Amino acid sequence: MSIYRLWKQETDETFDDVDARDDEHALLVFGAILGITLALEGPAAPQYMMKRVGTEEGWSLPPDIPVYEVN
């Protein structure tokens, strides 16, 4: 399992970290928390960015995974 973090660009809000098997599973977990459907592809600019956070303190990738809200 990896730890994922989600950031909403419009409001500069960062959501609590979640444990997930992979990117798709992280989308399902965050979507359930937020009550929305999220996807890795979309027709316009992404509303969110996601990153995988390492288990070693201080290690993380930049938020480089675009996430789209599905309407």
C-alpha cells in the first residue's frame, strides 16, 4: 500500500492522506470521502492534483498526477 495526498487547485485545499494500492484505488477512496467521482482523464484542465507520499519522513513526489472530477 502507498500513501496518497490530494490537492484541490481552486481552493488550495489539501485533503487527508489515504492508503491505497495504486492510483485508481486512491481515486476511489478520495471520491468516497468527497462524495464525487474522480478520474485520471478528463476533457478540460484538472481540478485536483494527486501525489504519492513516501514512507520515509520528508520524501514525496511533487503533485504530478492530474485528477478530474466527473460530472
